[in-house]
Amino acid sequence: MANYGDYMTVQKQSAHRQSAIGKPSKQLGLWMCTALVIGNMIGAGVFLLPATLAPYGWNAIMGWILTIAGGLCLAFVFAALARSFPKAGGPYAYTKEAFGKAPAFMVAWSYWVSMWVGNAAIATGAVSYLSVFFPAIKDVSGLHAIVTCTAIWIFTLINMRAVVLAGSVQLVTTILKLFPLALVIVIGAVVIMRGGSEVVAPFQASDIKLPAITIVATLTLWSLLGLESATVPAETVKNPETTIPRATMLGMMITGVIYLLVFCSILLLMPADQIANSNAPFTEFVSKYMGSNAGSLIALFAAISGFGALNGWILLQGELPNAMARSGAFPKWLAPRSARGTPVRALLLSSVLLTIVVLSNYTKSMTELFTFVLLLSTTSSLFMFLACSLAALKLKFEGRLRASGVLVIVAVLALLYAVWTIYGAGGKAVFWGVVLLFAGIPVYIFTRYQNQQTLHK
């Protein structure tokens, strides 16, 4: 009877036959990979987050510090895994190395679902900022869904065209999206230098509460999703064993510093009530110090930020299922790549599912849709972070992970952070995360059946 080794031989032979027309080309260097990490982490959602965090005051800053620390631990874990296992699929490849095919499939399945579900939130957030310039988007029923779907398919076509084109778009949009964030940081620095500590919200140690910090850490986790982005398209990365770890750590550090300085500026230099009741907190902050005309400029860059993140996540939502299909964990129909080395079928399927999410919820307001898909996407990613932290520890103890003893400490901290955020997400979030995990079981059974049929031919 044929065994798994026979199956992998068949897969390798099949891959060799396709290599002439669909071999991924090594087109993503350090800066494109770093831009992918930063661009996927900084989307349109961060421009709405200050209003949510305003009531927490200094607790929000403490929560951000813990979130960034947890993110750095996770980035360190992913960097170590990528250095030893520079394989396409990222979280799927690492979990498979540590725990086998079935657990890896469940993790990768939930991660893939979180991608195209989360892209609905990213696209919706970006289009909501376009409504500043085109009010009909929010006033005409269903128009925001049409515009959102149009944006989705424009970036899908870009990713189908060539990986290097998608990478170039990501690099440009990442540079542009940093402008409003840098502006807020500069304004904050100038205001503090001129006014001193008196202009900053007073710090009261008695106001710092662990439950509030836990809530903030859960809310801010959404802004860290994407720190693992460079690990997924490993086969299209130049020197992946060195480029991916560097891009992951560099991207996380840059983004963490930007987040902390931006939110310190807005939350500590503006009245909490004003920020909490604002639909555009960045605009409120910049307008206070630079005039109302700056609001439209911020809205434009917020839209660019969202569309840049959408481009990067669409790249990943095609690369992950393609990598899984080529390893035998997903239906083989998704395995081929185009003559340009892009996973066209996987991109098409993911974007069709993404479009369905948007259209099935078009009766909701943009804010309602954003909140709904945000919950689904975040909870799905939590299980992936937990599994990869456990995988790093197991592989290290087995001697299969090339890393110093520091990794054990960092991986344990990353593991605790993942557990803490799962707890902070609440029962409803965990329930939906489990539902999404079990939704992949029929696909796993079908794929195993398909693989067995291939072996017996």
C-alpha cells in the first residue's frame, strides 16, 4: 500500500512538471518584505482606534506597551522559525514541522479564513475614508459594497499580474501611509516642547487597572495582525533564511515605535471626551493644531493606508492556500501557479469568498460591518499565534530549531501573551474562533480522500 513518502514523491514530480511555467521567482527583497510587514499591520483601522481607546486614558498607553512587547516576542519567534524553516506557508509550515499535518491544517485553515474575512474589514475601512470625498458612498444604499468589491478585484488583478508588481505597490503605499502618522508624531513633539508636562493628561497611579489594560491589549491586537506576513510568501523571497527574519523584526520594531508615539500624542494631548465622540480622531487632532483643511488630507492618506494593507493581505490570502495545496494539505486544484509565478486560482477563490462576505453584509453600515469582521479575523489569528509559540518551544527542545537559549524565554512570553489575549477576547470571540476551526474539517477530509485517490492511480 502506498505511504506518505510515495505521495510526496508524486507531489514533487508534479511540481517539477509545472516548474517551467509556474515556478515562483525570487522577487521580494528586504525592503519589500519589510514594507509587507509594516503595510499589513498599519491599515485603515488604526485611524479609528483612538476613539475606542480614549476612555481608558493612561491605561491605553500601558496596554499599548504590553501589546508592543507581546508583538516583539511573537516577531522574535517567527524570525527564529523562518531562519530554520524558510518554507512557504509560514504558520502552516512551522506547525506542521512540530505537530504534524492535521494540527497544521487546522491552524492554517483558521489563519486563511482570518485573512479573507479580515480583508473585508480592511477594505470597508478604506472605503469609509473615501466617503469624505464622495458622500454618495455612505448615502446611497449598497454603493459602499459595490465600491469595496471593485477595490478588492483591482488589487486581486494586481497580485495576479506579478508578485513584484504587488510588492512595488506595497512599498509605495507603505511610504505614503507613514506621512499622517509622522505628522501626528511631529505635532505631538512640538506641542510638548512648547507647553511642557502641563499640556499632557495628568498621570494618576490609582487610575491604572489591570482589567482596563487587558481590554486595551485585546483591542490593540488587531493592529499587530500581519507581523508574520513576510513568512508566508517564502518561495518568492530572496535569501528567505535571512531576509524574512530581518524583515519581521525590523517591521515589528518600526511599527511598534510609530504606534506608541502616535497614540501617546493623540490620547494624552486631546480631551478624552472629544476623541471618544469623534468619527475621525486623527483629523480632529491635526485640525486642532493645523486647521480644518488638514482633515481632508488625513482622510486621503487613511484611504491609501487601507488600500495598501488590502493589497498586502490579498497577496497572502493567495500564497497561503497555494503553499498548502502544493504540500498536499489543500485541494490540488489550488496548487498550480501561472507562467508569471503567481497563484491565480488561490487568489481567485480567496477574493470570491471575500466578495461574498462583503455582499452578504451590505445592508449593515460600514461601522457595523467593520466591527463584525474585525471580531472574526482577530479571534482566528489568536489560535495561530498560540500554535506557533508552542511549535517553537517543541522544535527547540527537539534540537531542530537553530536558536539560542533566549528563544525559550521569549517563546514562553509569547505563549503567555497569546493565552492572555485569548482570555481578554471573551467567550463570544473564542466561540467564533472555534466555529471557524471546525468549519475546516470537511475540507481536510476531502483533501485526504483526494490524496488517497492520487496514490492509487
